[in-house]
Amino acid sequence: MTARVTLYSKPGCHLCDDARAVIEAVCADLGESFDEVDITGSPDLMTRYGEEIPVTLVDGKQHDYWRVDEARLRSALTAS
């Protein structure tokens, strides 16, 4: 099963910790899964997302950056 939510993050990022907590709660509530990608392992991801992390993708499309709004994420995951 492919996760619908992807979180791009890096270690030591307090905003990433906050985003992860929101994503974990929403995904658990809705029965969805998520993947987390450490951008420090890829120069390309560091260049692309380094100034915007955490970055959240839903169904492969950028959804949020810096902060994750719980209601907005929930809406995106329950929209038909």
C-alpha cells in the first residue's frame, strides 16, 4: 500500500516534530499511512525543500510547508 501522505523533514527540526505529530494523529484517525523522508540524505531534496521544511505532500502533490493545518489535511484526505 502506498502512503497518501509524505512528510519531508530533517533531524533536529522542531517544526518537523510538530508536523509529524499532526500527521500521525490525522492519519491514525482516518486509517491512512504516511511516509517520512529525511532530506539530508539527498542533495536534490536539500536544494528543493531545504528552506521550506517540513513539507507535506498528499497524493504526490505539495500540500503544506512549514506548518501542517490539521483541518486542512483532514479535508484533503477525506475529499472525494
